[in-house]
Amino acid sequence: MAGLEQRKPPDFYVRTALWGDSKRLVQLKCGVPRPPELNEASTLLDVDAVTWFAVPEGPRTRYWAVDRRPYVVVLVPTSISADQVLVPVGKALATLPKSPVVTATG
């Protein structure tokens, strides 16, 4: 993915996949909670039929797939084009049934 080799995560990383190295690390986590920042005013991205919510965090951006369950989050360094990661991950997620985007917790 994005020209990076997949790495074996440490055993304590549950439901996690890693690609790259310490300078360009892509991390995917499955079964995470709904993003707390997600609300009705949030900007959502549609990439290959999957809806993503992005939260920039300095040298990386955290992308949540918000229309599939379980929730999946992908951490992408800003040095890597998000499409290089979201397109292949989205192809796998597109096999899951689409779910409504939940913008409020209660």
C-alpha cells in the first residue's frame, strides 16, 4: 500500500495493521469507537464509495470510515497522498454493508 511494505505489529496491537517504517508509518485499526469530533457540521469525504471523516494531527491525518461497521481508522502521514491509502482500504471496506453515518452520540 502506497509503496510501503506491510509490517507485523507488536502482539499487544490488537486489530491493527502497519505499513512502512518509523518515518512513513501507515496504521490501520479496526473496531475503534466512533470519532468523538464527528458532528452534523463535519466535512465528509467520499472515496470509492466509502465515506471518510478526517482529523489532521500535525504530521499525520486520522481518517475514519464512518459508513461501515465496525469503525475503522487509518493514520496516514501527511507525506503520503491519502488516496494511496484510502483507495485500497476502501476496496476492502466496500465489501461490508453500508451503515448510516452517526453524527451525534445521543
